[in-house]
Amino acid sequence: MKLAEVTTVMQKVYAALKIGGIFYISSNYSDNYRHAPREDAFGTREIYYYNPTILQKHASRGFKKVQEIFDTVDGQEWFEVAFQKVR
């Protein structure tokens, strides 16, 4: 998903959540936003890489980051982040 689309998704989720609601994201990790093709059993796909800081920059100011986890799965770095609607 392109960065402009990330902003749109974050705005829509913010509008849909009640105060205190949680938005949970799990994604491929990279120090910088990037995308690259990947071929696997499902064919060739465009994979987008983010990190929690990038997502925080595109989130509404009414979101607070409440959880952040990093992991490696099959040699690929992943992160999980949860944002809570606080206002």
C-alpha cells in the first residue's frame, strides 16, 4: 500500500473506532518505506515495507501507540503495532 493510501486507511479506521478502540497492524519491517516484488507459492506480488514510526507519522493525532513488537519469521523481519484512539 502506498504511503498516501496508508494515510487514508488510518483516517478511515480512526473515524470508525470509538474512543479507547484499538487498531492492530502487522507488517513487513524495514528502516525505510519501500516496496519490492516477491515471488512465492502465490505468484509474484508487490510487498510493501514499513515500520511503526512511519505508521505513527501517518496516523491521526488522536491515536496513541500502545504496543510494539518485533519478530523474524522465515528470515523476514516483521513488526506488530497497536494504536488506541484516545480522542
